[in-house]
Amino acid sequence: MGRMKPAVATKPEAEADDLYENRYDPDEWDDLSVQIEVRPTGSEVVSFRLPADELDRIVDAADAAGESLSEFVRGALRDRLEPSGRALAPTITGGPRTADRG
């Protein structure tokens, strides 16, 4: 089971794959310096551990939905934080969280 490879590569993904595959090819790169503008994205990178089997299930579900892993996880988190008609949804507050599962 391969991880994080979409069924159909989009143009940016195909370009990224090509750059990755040729990263050690000296003919692909030069020493020319290029000025770029870096703008803040307004997003953060989050790192956390998952059991390998759970990650495999999430990757498979993202593939089945036709989404990248990031899109799928962001959507799942958004659904949890902003439920539309879900019966149980925790309220996020600044204090400690307790849940009565009664």
C-alpha cells in the first residue's frame, strides 16, 4: 500500500515529482540567484503521531475521496469543529475540556 500518492497527479504535483526525481541532476540547477517575495500564508504546520495502520486508513480514505491527505485531514477537522447537524460535538473553550458521555 503506497502512501500519499494520488491516483492522478495534478500539474503542480507532476512538476514537484519531476523536480524531486531530478534533484541531483546538475543540468537541472544553476547558481543564478533569484529574488522572490515570501508572503505569510496565515497557516501553521502541525506535527503529531499516529499509529501506522490509522495513517494507512486515512490515506486510503483520502484517495477514495479524491483528496490530498492534507485536504482530507483539514476537512475532517473542520467537520468536527463546525458540525452541521451532528448530534455530538465538543465545544472548544479556553479552559480544560470535559465531556459527559453519560
